[in-house]
Amino acid sequence: MKAFHVVLALFLLGAPVAGAADVPVNYTVDDRVLRAAAAGTILTFELFTDAACTSLVHTQMVAIENVTIISRLKRFKPVAAATPPKTTELQQTLTGVTPALPLYLKVTGTGVTAVGGACQAQLPTPSVPGQGLVRNRGIVTTGVSCCGTCSCAGGAIACCPGAKKVIGGGYSTDSSDSALAATQNQPYFDSCWYASWPGFVGGAYNWTTWAICADVD
């Protein structure tokens, strides 16, 4: 029996198109080393889809004075523990990113010494869908299939075409296996919907993620 978990059912637009999104990121660095970065220093923000930071998906260069937020962190030191390095967090919104999961960030440039590893995981940032006047609604879908002799894990992202924004979404599967209940079923930034299931699930089944898209003024 096919299980549906969809917020709304609207007119089908067609095949999924990955839309670009504005992606907020953060990166922790050594505060004392960062002081060597004078105004005009260019920092390179690179997004990857693997924890080794080898599969590059986006690059953006930002002058240090234009980084959105540079904040010093006060880190807790337990009794008898080693003193942690003085740490600063860089926060920046990268533009024109093709949504993907997972995402890892590496920042390079004069004065940048990473604290917590050079390749730092980024958490998905759900948006608040449906803000403003909604026009020209439709549905975009994307899916994955698992064969009968293997086990599959993961999920799927459905992204709105062009400048359309996501105003809702959900997922469906043709399997009644309770292991395929979504652990994440939420907007992904302002133009996509992401749904995933936990662990590896065997058998033959299909999984579809739905994004309800519209022009939002």
C-alpha cells in the first residue's frame, strides 16, 4: 500500500529542476591567527558534499571586512583540562548554491587556521515557507528507487525551478515498511524540500519527495 505524507496536492509542473539557494554557513577559526588578516584580505569559502572535503560543489570569495558576522566565542574550560584556543566564528551567507546534502565547509586565506577541523559540517537550515503573496503554485517531485536484492539509505531533495520558493512539501513511498518513516521532512533553505529515512532498508520500493512551489512576492 502506498503511503503519502504530502502537505498539499496541486498541479504537476514536470521534472525536478535544482534551484539555486542562499545558504548560511559558519566556520570556527583561531582568533589570534585571524588578527593577521587586514582589510582587503580575501577568504575563500568552499562547500563540499563529503567529510574529506574533496567533492567541491560551490566556491565563493569574500573580503574579510564583508563577512556577515565575525564573533569571538567564549569556550568553557573544565578543571584540569587543556586550555582551548581562542576561537572566532565566521558566519556568511553563500549565494547561488545548488542545494545538496550533506554539506561541509572549508575556508582558506591569510589568517585562517581552523579550529575543530579544516572540513566543518554544516547543518541544514529550514526556512519558513509561504511568506508573502503566493502565485502560480505547482508541484515538483524527485525520487529514488531501491532494488529487491539490496539495501538503500538516504532520501531525496526536491527543488523549485527558477526563482520559485517552496511553500510546502512532503514524501510518499510504495512500501508499508515502518522503517521507511521519514526522520526529516522539512523545507531545505527557501527553495527545496528534503525528506529522508534512517538507516538501511532492504527490499524493492520507491521513495518520492515533493516540493510545493510558487512565486512569492
